[in-house]
Amino acid sequence: MRDSDVDLYTFERLRDEFGPFTPGESPDGLGHAERDLIGSRYREILREITAIVSYQWREHMERSALKGFLFHGGVGVGKTAMGKRLTYELCRRFGDNGMAGRNSDEVVMVLVDGADVARGRYGDTEEQIREIFKYARDGQSGGHHRHDNDPKRRTIILFDDVESLFLTRHSVGAKEWHFSQNSIFFHSIDDLDTAHTAVILTTNRIDLVDEAIVDRFLSYEFSAPPVSVLEEVARDKGKLQRLQESDLQPILNVIRTPGAVKSIREIERMVMRAYVEKLLNVP
Ligand SMILES: Nc1ncnc2c1ncn2[C@@H]1O[C@H](COP(=O)(O)OP(=O)(O)O)[C@@H](O)[C@H]1O
Ligand SMILES: [Mg+2]
């Protein structure tokens, strides 16, 4: 597997998404990015998971029982975004921040779409899972020659929307291949070099996830964000589209209707619609 075969998030790609870090550190020890995640609950989760991975990487905890995190909750509430933001934070702490040469100590994230792997989109599912872990361990095959003093690349592997991939053994309709897929997965997970790697799983079907996964990962529930967070997201995304407060008013009204909006993705769509309507109405 090569870098171009995977959905690879490098420091540069994450900087494009979150914007550069502003100089200095916040009191919570985290960096502050220009387009950072909004909401204190997100900040708190980021602080915890950063502390855990940083510890395992810094203290060379190669065989930790804790393999990573399981993010569960509804659609569009920031599970995948949190995985990216964690990686960006780890780039800030461990990586070269884009300043040094490309071969030096570096942090990347590999985003694996659970549904793609389950469908066998890239070939045999089990082989695919094996290859992903091998890639995370060794870097790209046929890549540049590694010298002994070349620091090893550190990797976050994000298995996104895993419900189709790791059905519980008790669920109705669980098929044989889920068992053997699980065993490849568990073998790779139990073998994971936790001093250089961490795995994140996301799902909106926590009820379907295998118990053995729950045992190896620290779970975080992502619930629907509070109104105050949704409002701030609307203003933030609105500002990027140069919308005025008056343009956003209808959206803010919807947000304040109890139970009307359950995800951040819905806010993004509403802001986009308001933007298009505004520009189409300009004479
Ligand atoms: N805390 C947050 N602040 C600002 N934007 C966010 C936040 N959480 C998620 N988003 C944005 O909302 C959208 C949906 O988030 P995503 O991570 O894809 O949700 P999920 O993986 O839970 O389905 C993305 O565009 C993401 O960047
Ligand atoms: Mg997602």
C-alpha cells in the first residue's frame, strides 16, 4: 500500500481544514486553530484523548491494553471531525508542524470508510484490513529507505462508520465473514504498536458493536450539541460565507425551536442554502 492508495490526512491537509494554529497555547494545553471545533464538550473530549495518546506515544507504551477510542452518536455531530482534530493536535505536539523536512517525525491519519471495506470496494475485506494495519506500522511499501535514526511515522487509523464492518456476534443476520473479519481485526488490534499508533472507531449503531471492541477502546458518546453551540456554529460558518446576522436570523430561529436541529451538518446545510438564496437574490 502506498500513501496514494489511502485517504491520508497530513499536517498540510488538516491545516487547510482547520486553519493554522494561533501562536501560544490555551490554558487547557491545547492549540487553538483558526477554524477550531466549537463547544466546550468537544474541547473536553479533545483534551482527554490528546492526553491519553500523547502519554502512550511519549512514554513508549508499545503494548497498552487501550488501543484507542470508540466515538458513538448520531449522524453529523462531529465524530469524524474529532478524529481529524486529534490528529492535527498530535501534529502540533509530535510532528514537524510542516516546518522540517518531510522525512522527519511526522503524524498522519488514515481515514478508512467502514462501508467501503465491508463492500469489498478495494478488494478482499480481510486482506484490506491486514494491509491497512501493515501500512500504519511500516509506512508505504516501496517508500523511501528508512535509516535507523529515521523517526518512525506515527499514525491515527480512523475506521469511520464501522457498524457494517464489525457486527456483534449476537445480532440477527450476523454472517460468518463478520466473525473472521473480526478475528483479523482483533489480531491486528492486539498486535498494535500503541507507542506509534492509535485507532479510532466511529459509529451511530453502538448497539451493534461487538463487546470485544468495547473492551479495548475508550468510548465517548457524541450527543446532539446544545443550542448555544449550534448558534455559534451557524455564526461561524455564516461568517465564512460573508452572511450578515440578518441573513442568519431565520436559521437562528429554527435552532431555538426545541428539538428542531440535531446535528452540526444540518446547520452547515442551512447556512449554505441561505448563502445561495442571498446571492441569487442580488440584482
Ligand atoms: N464542534 C464542531 N464545531 C464546528 N464544526 C463541527 C463541529 N463538529 C462537527 N463539525 C462539522 O460538522 C460536520 C459534520 O461533522 P462530522 O464529523 O462529519 O459528523 P459525524 O462524523 O458525527 O457524522 C462536518 O463538516 C464538521 O466539520
Ligand atoms: Mg462521520
